[in-house]
Amino acid sequence: MEKKQWGITKLYNEYFHEPTSQLYKLHAKLDALVLQAYGFHPDDDLLEKLLALNLELAEKETRGEAVVGPWAPAQ
């Protein structure tokens, strides 16, 4: 990237939407794992779900409750 004088934006613009690129494949895998971790479905309105989750966690934090990621065991 340094040799080509590319930054992350240029990299994404060149390869993010190219199905044969490693970047595209890795992003698809990451997206699937995030959906699974949070129990979301690909057809969900993800922004709505993330906002609701954020508001829920903010309320817990305000009440002094522990805020943990979806991978942590129930306490």
C-alpha cells in the first residue's frame, strides 16, 4: 500500500465490491459472524436493531449494571 500510495479508503474503493477479492470474502465472513453473535437475521433492519441494542446497553450502564458482549456467559 505504501508503494502505491494507497490508504484504507483507496483499498476499500478498489476491492470491497469485488466478489473474488480476499477483502470481499473476509468482510462477508465477518458480517455473518457478527449477525450470528448478536442473533440478528440478514433480513433485519440492522440499523434499527443496533440502535435498540445501544439504547438498552446505555440504560443498563446508567443503572450501574455490567455491560458485556454477546459472547460472555450470562451472569
